[in-house]
Amino acid sequence: MKIYEYEKVNIIGYLESIGSRIALTTNLWTAENQKKWYMAITGHFIDDNWELQSCVLRCEFIYYFKTSNTHDILHCIVI
């Protein structure tokens, strides 16, 4: 947990200091045998040297439920 907290503080400071915008993407995957969903939010940006950078900003466990409605899934994630 000490490494996590250290890296979290570093990436927050770094993202506040860059002069570019950040694009966010999400990935959602399931562990069917455990009936669990996981979601990661990744930030992508161009650094001062014009190199593409990416970092995972958040990863969350989401309770599994059966639905084909994307709105239901997003509602569950946001709340």
C-alpha cells in the first residue's frame, strides 16, 4: 500500500503539471466463473517530449448482474 500511495501522489502531481489534455478510456472485463466485473479507467496524454503516455487512473470491482442495457451498466458504475 505504501508503493500505491507513493505512485498515486506522483501521478496526480504529474498530471496537474502537464500542458496537454487527457483522453480517458475504459475497459470492462468479466470473470464469469466468479460472476464479477472489473473496470479500469486509463488516462492517455502527450507529454512535453511529444511522446504518448498512458496510466491507469482507477480500477474497480463491479458487482455482476445480467443485463443487455448499456445504460444500466453505466448507471451502476457512476453511482
